Amino acid sequence: MECRNQTGPSELRLLGLTDDPELQPLLFNLFLSVYLTTVLGNLLIILAVISDSHLHTPMYFFLSNLAFTDICLSTTTIPKMLVNIQTQTQSITYLGCLTQVCFVLAFVALENFLLVAMAYDRYVAICHPLSYTVIMNPRRCVLLLVISLLISAGDALLHTLMLLRLSFCTDPEIPHFFCELAQVFKLACSDILINNILIYLAAGLSAGISASGIIFSYTHIVSSVLRMPSAGRKYKAFSTCGSHLSVVFLFYGSGFGAYISSVVSDSPRMTALASMMYVVVPQMVNPFIYSLRNRDVKKALKTLIDRMPSLL
């Protein structure tokens, strides 16, 4: 295939989930509903945390940042897909593709680190309750967030800048609804060995450290809870962790499923559907998990919704 160096403006084609024109209106309505639900649900979580002083704690500080990250991740991918369906085009500029790759990597990594920070918060709250306010002080919470942001942004920029050294085939087509890094690699005519080494090294370190942190936290949490004499205290301790654990299993389970699908499946469309499970579905479901399982969030949301008519 003919190759060229992508140093100037050019376009790529996002083939989407299907090329059947009869299914395009259905896909548009489906993804528009998913996007609006994601934005509205996560926005309500953020507003509830801001408006209720009882939720001004480290756990809800990280939860509101997780909700904001979910909005950003969905906004990075879904609106472009909706525009392409509505205008019946499949194009995305090379710069737009690089931007999408960068932001998807950054927000996925940030969500990963926020889940670790939330696990650490629950560990301190249950295993060291008397020292909780000292350990999880506002300065440390902000520091954890800033470190997570810096690492996520640095990792995303590294992989995005490494794409600039590659040459791509003319008229490149991506069988996906967004520019996923692995799919962009497949378009390269030049050697991607260094890129693959970097992505696997970064993913391995990130996943290994995150999984170790979460497993360490919950091992100690379970051990501490089982030693509690009161059944009521045990139930309360487990209930505060239930929502977070559900989100953790959803996020890592969908990500692992997408990876397995890309390895065992030769169908690009199936890979695209699997990828949708970790960049679309968890972001939509997370607000429901926290609002349905958390009494404080439900109370804050009810108060916020009751106050809305007077604010409008």
C-alpha cells in the first residue's frame, strides 16, 4: 500500500458500528439518549455533592471528580459519532483523531486512578476511623487528584506524540466510532514496535499498581469488618463500599472484556462494540449505581430536585 508521512492536514474515515443506512437513525437516537443520560446523571451527582454540605467529604470529592471525568470521556467520543451520522459523513481530521486518542487515554487513565483513590479513602475510613480526618485532609485529597491528573495527562501525551513519528497508508479507514489507539496503530505503514512496547509497559504498570492498591485496600477492609462485633456496623461498612466495588468491577470488567475481544475476534465491528462497553456504558451507569445504593446521595439528589423549580 502507498504510504505517506502525516505531517500536514489530512482526513481519516470512521466507519462506525455499521454501514447499514437503515440502522443509522436507530444508532443516532440510541447514542443521543445514552449521551444525554450520561451527562444529566453525572451532572446531578456533581450538583448534589456541591449543594449538600454533608457531602463535602473526601469520598464525595472523589465521586464528583469521577462524575466529571465520565462526562468528559463520553463527550470525547459520542458527539463526533452523532455529527457523522447526522451529516452522513465518516470523516475526521488527522488532528481531530490525535486529539480524540489523547483525551480518551487521559480520561480512561484518570478514571482508573480515581477509583484507586476512592479505594484508599474507604480503607482509611474503615481501618483507621480515628485518624480519618487527619489522613484524608483536604490538602492530601487535592494532592491525590493533581498527581492523578499529571500522570494521566503525561501518559496520554506520550502515546499521542509517539503517533506523530508514524507514516500512514493513504485513505486510512478506522472500523470504529472513535479513534482508538490500537486501531490507529493498524493503519501505520512504519514500524510500531516502540509504540507497542510503550503502550504495554504503561498499561501493565498502571493496571498492576491500580489492581494492587485496590486489592490491598479491600483485603484490609474485609479483615477489619469481619472483626467488628456489631452486625449493624458490619452492614454499614460494607454498604459504603458496595457502590465503589460495583463501579470497579464494571470499569475493569468491561476494559478486560474489550481487550479479550480484540485478541480473540477478527471482526473489527465486534471489537468496536466491545470498546463501547468501556468508554460508553460505565460512564452512563455509574451515577445510577451511586444514587441507588447510597442513602446520602439519594437524599441530596431529592433535595436538589425539590429545589430546582425555585431556582429556575
